Amino acid sequence: MNVGILGSGTVGQALGRAFLTLEHQVMLGSRDAENPKGIAWMKQSGARASHGTFAQAARFGEIVVLATLGVATEDAIRLAGPEHFSGKVALDATNPLDSSKGMPPPVLVGGVGDSAGEKHQRLLPGAHVVKVFNTVGSALMFRPQLPGGPPSMFLCGNDAAAKKRAAEICKDFGWDAIDVGGIGAAHYLEAMCLVWVLAGANSNNWNQAFKLLRK
């Protein structure tokens, strides 16, 4: 499968390595095709890795991953061209956090009805946006080894088939996928990121993930 990833930062590179490990073809996309981080990642990642612009990555991917800085994702989508997402699953791993004032915690941008996940779905009417991989740090996104078995990856989106595909990817990545409903639930998943940040800051331990326990 061809995977296009918008974003050449820590999250984009981590997810790119994960898909490569599962033997997919991955194109990392940046604002500029000559982005040094993207080119360096490509050179060290093997023959199935490539790098290009946001638009090239969106065209390339059968599945497209949104992994840019959260407050910059809308601009990245416009640069990529919403038409290049048509009919595709778009995995939204972003969090709309304003970190301009540093810690204590960044501020979540967007409330109920106006979450980043919902905004991205409106910008991509022909795509199926699934909010996922936004409630854990990049170091644990792929096959996390934590006590107590696989942690829970919460996801939401409007299309059942797209969520099923996202859940399959979560399983391949070593997670127990938990569907929490339509894309309107993205606000709550984005807020969960702040819970993750606060817990990590208070314990000075970022090797953590959520787990939903059921009887």
C-alpha cells in the first residue's frame, strides 16, 4: 500500500517508519520538496521511502496521514490540494495546541463542534477523516511495549469502513482500537492529548498510554 504523510517532523517520521516496517511504500510530504529533515529521513529509510511536497504526498497515498503541527494542518491541506484526498482515508494524528506560552499546558484550540478533526473533514469533503494516533507520544505510536498488554487507541470518524481500516492499522501497530463515534468526538480526543501532557509533565515520564478496561 502507498502511504502519504503530510508532515516531516517527529510524528510524521515515526509513523513513516512504522508503515515502512510493515512493508508499505511511504512518501513523507513537506511544504518544500527540499526540506532537509524530509530528505534526511528518506535517505536513511531505504528504497521504499520517498519525500516530496504536501501535494505529491497526498497524490501518492492510498491512505493519507495528517501529521503536521496541529495549528498548521489546515494550511497544509490547502497546499496539498483537497482534490488529492478524494475517496481516501485520511488519518488525522494532529492536535490543535497553542504552545506559544510553553508549560504549564498548551491551550487546546477549538471547542465542541469546531475541533480540528471536524475542520479537516469539512476541508476534505471527498475524504473520510479518522481522528487517531493523537493521544500518545511519537515514541510509543508503533508496537508499544508497556505492562498490562496493548494500550487503547481511541478513534472517531463518520465513515464506518474508514474506521474499520483505521482499526486494522491500529492492530498492526500494536494497539487495541476503540471507536468512540463520529468525527464530532474529535474534540474530546484532542482534549485527551492535554490529559496525556499533564500526566507526563507531573510525573516526568512520557512512556505512558491510555488503557480502557472492561468487564
